[in-house]
Amino acid sequence: MKLASTGVIVSTASTSGKKAPVTVRGTKNLKEGTKIYYRGCVTKAGKNHGCTNWHPGNV
């Protein structure tokens, strides 16, 4: 997740070492209404296999 205002990545979450299906949460205390961007990426054995585009959202 990155802040829309600065482009700074403020939170990440990983399923590394967990058996599917799994739910992960990357938490960060942000002010309610903060505009963010988020995306999903697939990485296996340290190799990035691709990411989605960044999608807008609000906290």
C-alpha cells in the first residue's frame, strides 16, 4: 500500500511460508479517509512473477 499524496509505500503483507488458502493483513495506522493505492504481486522463490496495476482506495 502506498500513500496517494506522496507515493511512499507504507505497508506490505506476505503469505510466505503459509499454506493456501490464507488471509494476510498488513496493518498501518493511517488517518481515516486517507487516499491510498494498493496492488497484488506474485513472488515465488525470491523471483517476482508480476504485479497488478496500482488501484485507488481509501482507508
